[in-house]
Amino acid sequence: MDRAIETRGLKKAFAGHLSIGRIRALDGVDLEVPKSVIFGFLGPNGAGKTTTLKILTGLLKADAGSARILGVEAGDRKVRESIGFLPEAPYFYEYLTGRELLHFFGRLFGISSARLRERVPRLLDLVGLRDKADLQLRKFSKGMLQRVGLAQALLNDPDLVILDEPMSGLDPIGRREIRDAILSLREEGKTVFFSSHILADAEMICDQVAILVN
């Protein structure tokens, strides 16, 4: 299987205001994402990018069509072990430190304590937070929260990393740090699939893009 992601005829609609009518979010999306590339999923706000990502990660079920991740049906429990996911606005318990957060998520993944002691410092280095590792998250800026969110998305050493607007709301330095981290993932042979409406960021780092409109 040469594709990391493949969708065919993907459709999704939601109930309208006061449950009146249906609002069409996706209408027959066909998509192919090769392995080991940085793939930008572009489009204006409301185009359906986040809906697509939620279907791929199994958080939503499509009304019609199919979606496969690494050759396996999206949402399958086994394939989730090979995915890292960062939502657009991650929420973490704010009284944990960055280090404690990563150890907590690592235990949810079933990663051994010995492995976490090795992996957590490396990930904190990757996202530029080694010196903030023992600071509580309530003292983090938005950019720092995005970066620790990226670190948690990489804890399980995933083959496919799915990021929803990873650079939204960041200052120029924060955006550069996230871009550098994403580029390093491609060097490791991972596939990065991220949604964005910021064309300049996609132009700098993407190998391929798809544009979702209406």
C-alpha cells in the first residue's frame, strides 16, 4: 500500500439550526495522500477540513463513501495505534506540567515507563520546550500549548501525523518552530497531513496539497 490516506466519495451532513434541514459539510470527497510526504489540506474556514480530519481519526462517521488509513478502514482500533493527532484547539488539564502531561498520555498509550523516560525529553527538545518541561500548562502561551500538543501527538511514534490548523494563532517564531518540527518528521519517513487556511505556510513545507472548496 503506497498511500497513507485514501477517501472515495466521502459525504457528511449535519442537522441545521433547531434541527431544521441538513447542512452539507462534505459532498463526495476523493483524496489520495502518498506515504512519507507533507501534505497540505487547504481551504477557507467552513470548507469541511476539520470534518474530514475527524472522519479520518474515527471521531465522526461518514454518511457515505469510504476512508482508509494505511490500507485499513478509518476508525479501526488497530490503525489508531499508527496515528498521531493534534486538534485545532487542544485542551489539557492546566495544572499538569508539560513533562507530566506527556507521561500521562504515554501511559494511556501503554508505553513503558523506561521508554517514556527516554522519549519525553527528546520530544520536548523537538518542539523547543525542554527548558519549560516543569512549568504548569496554565502558564503556557497559546504557541507553547500547540507545541506540547504536537509532542503528545508524536508520543506513540506514529507513521501518520494528522494536524488540524497547527499554526493557527501563532506568532512568527512559533510558526517557524512548528514548521521546523514538521519538516523533521518527513526526514524520519513519516507522513504529515495537516489542514490550514494559511497558504504561505503550506507553500514553504508541503510536497503536495489538496484544496477543499464548497
